[in-house]
Amino acid sequence: MKVMKFGGTSVGSPERMKSVSSLITQSGEPTFVVLSAMSGTTNSLIEISDYLYKKNPEGANEIINSLENKYLKHADELYTTDEYKQKTKEFLKEEFNLLRSSTKDLFTSFEEKCIVAQGEIISTTMVVNYLNEIGIKAVLLNALDFMRTDKNSEPDPQYIKEKLEELMVANEGYQIYITQGFICRNAYGEIDNLLRGGSDYTASLIGAALNAEEIDIWTDIDGMHNNDPRVVDKTEAVKQLNFEEAAELAYFGAKILHPTCVQPAKYASIPVRLKNTMSPDAEGTIINNVLVKGKIKAVAAKDNITAIKIKSSRMLLATGFLRKVFEIFESYQTPIDMITTSEVGVSMSIDNDSHLTDIVDELKKYGTVTVDTDMCIICVVGDLDWSNLGFETIVLDALKDIPVRMISYGGSNYNISFLIKEIDKKQALQNLSNVLFNN
Ligand code: ADP
Ligand code: ASP
Ligand code: MG
């Protein structure tokens, strides 16, 4: 079994849905397909929810109506027979009536998650109907029947595996299974999701549950580039990445992959291939267990970072001090990304500043606290084992004109990270590309 995941742009129009269908059928082997919502739809569904939170049903209805018109037009373009046009339009009518019904009552995060889930429910139904119309035996398995998170909002791999196997047995005889990315149920059985970009995570969890031979992530670019193509000129696709390297890049901002999507594939040792739907013959990137010795592979950046420094004149790092500091972050469910320490102080960086004021108030009990906002983590990834000589000099030299607030190395053998001001990000990424990849 092979897993193929197609992102929003890959299913972004009736034409693209046809191309995706042909890529699925060309593979010629049993395939489990994960689809995102059509590009732009999840954003529109979030906009609808925002209007409803603000008790503005007119604003919500305006978006619902224009989205419905767009989808009805897509149905006319995608299907050739009246039977499938009708069938899909009836399904769309039900979907949009469901959205309209949310504009009447009390609106909470429960209703929001239900609304946001409809993008993937619509795209998968449209593609399955198209495959069936052209005579392909494909079946839709509802992700809400097997994809589940636990009380810590972490996926529950045992439950996913059991339920998925049951569903596959109940639907024996199909070569193509299709499901929704992103959406799931939580520990209380409510509709939930795996956060923005979460369809990659769905694909990786399914690949691990089915012990797939490969997980292919199809997107709108020819693989993981050696730097952020939205910021830097002349980036290039990296042919191969180790699981650890890919995980660091995804976590530290390479948007092509959801931050945690590499983990399930890594633990199950299933190779992940990144491919371009617009250019299917391009080689793409393979992510596997192989480690190329001594090579720096890529650079990524994570925005919206806040740095917090706590400084005391006393012997700060006495036993138990770091535990107290970490407990403050833990009690506000705020993960720390980078950390550096000295005799008198500790600096940490966080990307979730929703409890910043409370955290700072509590930290003040232990010393003077300084906060720097609008910062950015630059992460250089590759085989950076400490026995490899000289890479620190090369990387630091590339950043010699940029003020660096923190440096972190040694937490993993695959990454060296720098905290800089967000306004210096473009320059830092470009300098690193020039020095490391001869741009
Ligand atoms: P999908 O909708 O298929 O999930 P995404 O928009 O989530 O696609 O991810 C693909 C985009 O990620 C690319 O279009 C590119 O702009 C962006 N991106 C950011 N960093 C990188 C990188 N290092 N390599 C490739 N793409 C990247
Ligand atoms: N549709 C969801 C989003 O836009 C999930 C995904 O595309 O991966 O975030
Ligand atoms: Mg994505």
C-alpha cells in the first residue's frame, strides 16, 4: 500500500482534480489517498466562523453564498454526466445548508471546528464522485470514523490503526481508498482537527498505521528547497533528507511540511517523498534513514518568536532553579523552543505568547525579566555532529553583519539555531544561501 497526499493547490480547481485523479490511477498499485480542502476554502471557513463569533450572520452568509456558487460551478465543470452533476450538487446543497444553520444559534469553538472540517469533506466527495464517474472503483473512508486525538490533543496511533484496519476489511476489494486530511475526532468524540496544514500529518499517521511502503506528499513545488523560496532568490530542491533533518526543517518553519508530520513516518521507518503535482516528473525530495556525512542541507526560519531573559544577581542556576522556571512555562502550556544559560541568567524563546504577561509576572519573582518581541529563529540543518569541524565558523561568518540575540547548538546533531530580529530575516537567509549553497 502506498499513501498519496495532495495539498490544497493540488486539488484547487476542477482541472487540478482531474490531474490528481490521473496521478492516483497511474500509480497502478493499492493506494490510500489523503486530500486537503481546495486552496482558499479553509481560510474562507475560518472567516465565516470569525463573523459568527462577532455575531454578524450577514457577513458569514455573504461568504457562504459566494463559496456555494463557486462550488456549484466547479461541479458543472468537473462532471460530464447529468447523474454526477446532480448527485454532487445535491450533496453541496446539504453542505451549504449545514453551514447556514450555524448562523442561527450560539457559536462556540465546537461549531467552528465543525465548519472548518467541511472543506476536506467537500473536496474528497467531489474527487471520489469524479473517479466513480470515469469508471474507477474508489471508496471514501470518513476520517471522522478513525482519526482520533487523545486527552493531550495528540493522535492516538493504536485507535487509528485498529479502526482503519476494521474499515479496510469492511471495504475490501478496492484499489483506491480516499480520506480527508486535517480532520479528526478528539478524546470526547467531538469533531476536531490537527491544526493548519495538518493533512500532511494525517498522511504520515495513516502511512504508519498501514505500514505503507511509501508516503508521497504532493504539493505545488518540486520538493523541500534548501531555503525558503518565498523569501530567498534561487533556492533549489534538496534531493535527499534524513528524517531528523526533515523534522527540524518542518518544526523550524519550512511550510512545505506540517511541523510534526515527519515523526510517525520516522518511527515506522517509512520513506516520505515530496513531489510536485504541476511537474510530476521532477525528482522531488526523498526523506529516509540515510545520513549524508558532514553536509549542510538547508535553512529555514520561524517567525513570531518572543525571547524572554531572566537575570538575577544571586547564584541563579542553583539546584532547582531551572525546574521552577520550566514549571511556570508548563503551567501555562507554553512550549520553549530555544534555551541558553549563563552563570546569572537564562534566555528562552517561545512562539505562543498568549500567556506572556502571566509568565513574565511569575518569572519576576526570581529576577529581572527582559522581553524581546518580533524575533525569528533561523535554523541551519544537516549533519552537524560536534566532531565535524568548521561548520560553526562558516555559518557564523554568513551572519557577521546581523545582530544575533541567542545561539543554540548541541540539542540535536542536526541543527544550529540563531535568534535574530524578524526585520533581519531576509538578509540572514540570503547571506546563508550565498555562503552555504553558492547562490
Ligand atoms: P500544500 O497546500 O500542498 O500543503 P503548502 O502551501 O502547505 O502546500 O506548502 C508548499 C509551500 O511551502 C510552497 O509553495 C512554498 O512556498 C512553501 N515553502 C516554505 N519553505 C519551503 C521550503 N524550504 N521548500 C519548499 N517549499 C517551501
Ligand atoms: N485545509 C487545511 C488547511 O488549510 C489542512 C491542510 O491543507 O493541510 O490548513
Ligand atoms: Mg501544507
